[in-house]
Amino acid sequence: RFLVLHKELDADDGELTRTNKVRRGFIAEKYDVLIDALYGGKTSQYIETQVKFEDGRTGSVSATLRIDDTKTFVPVKAAA
């Protein structure tokens, strides 16, 4: 299962360090509703998050995200 986030992860929003490493604990708290939806079998989930712009203003971004399942395939054995 996977989903595409409604915004890029950003250091200004506290989601990344200044060296672009993911702050996993912060992400787990901020996007807990999406994590629950992924593991709960939902096909979509609404989310609204606060964002900080480069000029210091704040705003909110909201979206209903689609959650998709991927197909898995049996590995093909290599020819001898």
C-alpha cells in the first residue's frame, strides 16, 4: 500500500533537518492519520496540515489522498 503526500516534506515545516534528513518521530506524529489509514485498509483519507512559507507567512494545505495497493509478482527464475 502507498500514497503520495499532498506536499513535499520541508525543513521549514519541521519535517526535515537542515541537512535534509527525515525527522521520523515528527513525521509519525504529524501524519498519524495517514499511517492509520494505510494500515486500516482505507482507500482514501482527508488531511489538512499547516505550512510555513519562505516569507514567514503560514497557511494550510488540505487534500483527500488516494491510497493504492500495489501488485506483486512471483520472481521469474533466470535461464540456466
